[in-house]
Amino acid sequence: MTSGTTTRFRRLIFVLTACATTVTTAFMPAAAADTGRPARDLFGEVTLPNQALPHPYGFYAKGCQAGAVAIPTDGPTWQAMRPSRNRRWGQPQMISLIERLSADVAQKDGWPGLLIGDISQPRGGPMKNGHASHQIGLDADIWLTPMPSRTLTRTEREDMPMVSLLQKDKFLTVDPKRWTAAHARLIMRAASYPQVERIFVNPAIKKKLCESWTGDRSDLGKVRPMYGHDSHFHIRIHCPAGATTCKPQAPVTAGDGCDKSLAWWFTKEPWAKPKADPDKPAKPVKPRFTMLSDLPKACTGVLMDQAVSSQAAATFGGANAATTVADVSSENEDDAPAVAPATIDLPGDVPVPLSRPSKP
Ligand SMILES: [Zn+2]
């Protein structure tokens, strides 16, 4: 059998599986039928990905993912943190990029390995806490703490505090005792891959890179200043080639970004409290949650589809995952910490506090 025939055969199997599941409502998670509840509750309750080819549906901050795979909790050059959150799921392109980055930085950049934060939920979608984006399996958070030489225990992975690289007593200033040249190499290595669309870091970290990075600056423009992101950074990759169900983000503006757009973060404007409008007395606003009907139609199917048999079966590098990944490559040929109130879903492409301008 040629590889093309094999691929078509595999695709047929998936199609048959998908058809079977749409009529077998017995497999429908109970939560999926309850469309009166916020999407973040429905997606937050599903513990395994659906059985399907990998597809991101929608936008980074409004969508879901099919056929997700998990990064193994441990690899030669990474350890996944906060396992209880069950957010180490992404599109195969995202997972393989993290593995590649971890190997590259360990080999070339004096960074022993990655501590991996949130990627996405098993079927993506909005989350109960922590992020506005990370919904389609193409965003990942990486700690700005190097991986220790020993394997962390499960308790340590849950409880180990994230350490800010900023000085506590100064406005938007990187702490020179914590910041190292290896931090800069790590971030710039991540920005260097063509599939990486944007990197989010704290404005103070972006400023530090602008002032100190002496290597190739052509990828510096991808590194975008954002609230938070002082103890981790965020990697966003492009919609995979051929993924027509994925909505791309407007490209970053040309140049290294060490300009007025960065200087704005060091003014009072982004940090000022929103002014009350004297003509409109403040009323408590009832938060409007993202509902399943706000997401692409396909997300309802993603939520209701039959699950894969186990986490192991969908872990990147496992037997089933290898099939999925092979299919994807042949077919294509070729976030933010909880700065916002955790109970409100935010619109927009990046997590931004309410009532604050979202310039970047
Ligand atoms: Zn993030």
C-alpha cells in the first residue's frame, strides 16, 4: 500500500468512526446536552479528547479543538506542571513544537529544559479560570524557571510557586538578580521558529530584550508585550497549513516592536483604573458567559463525540498518536494569567483586564 492509500484508508476509518458517533447518543457526555450552561463548564468537564482527526475550530480566544494529543508529562527535556488541571492537550503541531523547543534550548541555549504550563483542555474551548485564549490547541505557556535536574513529584508540580522576574518595589523592571542571558535565549529561540506567530511576555521583559539582545533581531517583533507574563511566557503558533476551520490572527506589525507601542506600556494609561462615567451611575453588570452557540458550530459535535479510549492512547508519541500525526502531516503536505476576574469570559484575542485598552 502506498502512503497515500494508507492515509486515505485511515481517513475512511475516522469518517466511519465519526458517523457512528453522531448517531450513538449513548456516548454523549451528559454535560454536552445541557446547552444552557456556559461553554467553559461544558468543556471543563470533559476529560478526554474526541476521536477525530486533529482540527482547530475557530479563533484562539473563541473555539475548540478536535483530535487533540497530550504532551507526555515527562520527557528528556521537559516536565509538565499542574497535572490536575488536565491542560496538556494541543494540536500535534503545538505539541511537537514544544518538544523541539525543549531539545533545542537544552542543547544550544544553556537552558536545561522546559517546565510546561497550560496548553489547552482535551477538547479546547473556554476555561473556568486562567485564560481567554488557549482554546484551539495552538497556545502554550512555558515557565520562566529552568527545569530542575531531578524529576519533580506530583505534589511539587501542583504546588511549586511561579517566580516573577520583576522587581517587587519598582515599576515594570526586570530583576537583575533573576534575569539571565539564558532567559533571553529561551524566548528568542521560541520566536525563531517560522510556525510561531506571537510570543507574549511582560512589557518589562520585552524592554529588556530590546535593550540587550545582540543576536538576530528579525524575530523580536513577534515578542509582544502583555499584562502578566512575568513568570511564564506564552507561545502561539499559526493556524496549521490547510486548516481552513482555524481563524488566523492579524499579523504582527513589521519591525522589532521596540518602539512607541512598547513605550505606551510604560505610561500610566494601561494601568489606570477605568474612569467612572458621571452620566451613567455604576450598575452591577451581569457577566455574559460564552455559550456553546457562540462558538463555531463544529464545537458542539466536538463536545458530543465519542472520547478516545484513554489519555495514554492520545499521548503524543503513543501508538495511536503516531497515526494521527502521520495523517496530519500528509494531509497538509507540506493566552495569560488570570489578570481578569476569573468568573468572566473576556472577548478579544488576548487576555486583557476589563475596561482596559487592548492596543497590542
Ligand atoms: Zn498563555
